[in-house]
Amino acid sequence: MKWVKWLLLVIFVVLLISGVLNPVLAHLSDKNWLTGYLLQYGWIGHFSIALAALIFVGIGGPRQAISFIFGYLYGAVVGVAVAIAICSLAALANYMAARMVFAHTLAHHFPVRMHKFNQFASRAPFMKILTLRLLPVGSNLVTNLLSGSVGVPLPAFLCASVLGYFPQTLVFALIGGGIGSANHAMIYLSIGLSLLSFVLTALIYRDHLKHKLSKLNLENNA
């Protein structure tokens, strides 16, 4: 397995270097520049923008910004699909890198944080990761790295990430594409999903607190 770790590290370095050399990174927030870039380079431009976005999210950039950009470039429907795909690939890359390369390093430098996260995610990992994805605050990169380091099951991690990314991605893609140009159904859907995300987050957090209190009571009664 040692060669796999080195291969992942080499791939990460190559992607990072290609991302740094990619001029799109310097103009990722410039909508007019990106539009002109796509007109000039065609499908190569689309690939370069996707690669720059992947690097941007992979190193901790806000996925909301990517959702806004792709909503502007491709419209709400295609923009949501592309943004979720890129954010999911970045999350998978972070997860695999942490699991296969950086797990021991992270455990050595952040033992307390990893222990707390393991306690949090070990019970109902799908729901716990979904909660973190739905929250409007928190670091996407930290969640990815901790999930890989403590061994959160990959199917639960990916499914919860894709589902949890959807509400905020739709909202920011609609803003990027121009809410006025979106149909009423999509606007109502984005509002409904945002409200649903807050309700689900509150319910899941309440369940987590109840579990902690019941565990504490059992320890006190023992």
C-alpha cells in the first residue's frame, strides 16, 4: 500500500502545480473574464475552469463561490450539477488523501480534535456528515480530512456530502444565474430546501445531544 500513498501524493502535487499554472485561478471571481475565456478556448476553457474550481475547493475555498460562478456560467440547473460534481470530487480527494497518506500525521498533531470527531461521527455517520454539510458555517476541508482520518465509511460520506451540498449549491447557483431569470418552481424549491436543511440540522443536533446526555447518565449511574 506504500506505493499507493506515494501515487496519491504525486497526483495531488501535479494537480496543485497545474492549478497554480492555470490562469483561471487568478480570475475565478471575475465573471466577465471567465465568459471571455470560454469564448476563446471552448471545451479546453471549460476543462480549465473545472480544474481550477476543483483545486480551489480542494484547498479549502468556499464551495458557495463555485456554485455562484457555475450558476452564472451555465445557468441554475447545469450549474448545480457541475458544482456538486466538483465539490464531491474535491471532498473525495481530501478524504482519500487523509485516509491513505495523512492519517498518522493528523492523529499525531490533532489527537483531541480527531477523538472528538470520531465520537461525533461514529454513531449514524451518514446523518452526522449530512448535518455538517447542511450547516452554513464550518470548514468543508476540515470535515473531509477528519472523515478520512477517522475512517468514516466512504459510501455514507459521499452520499451525505452530495445530498448536503444540494440546498446551498442551488441557492448560490440561482443567485449567480440571476434569480429573475429562474422559474418560480426553482425559487420555491431553493427556499424550501433551505428551510428543510435548518429543520434537519436542528433535529439531528437534538438527537446527538440526547445521546450524549443518556451516555452521561449511564456513566453516572454505573
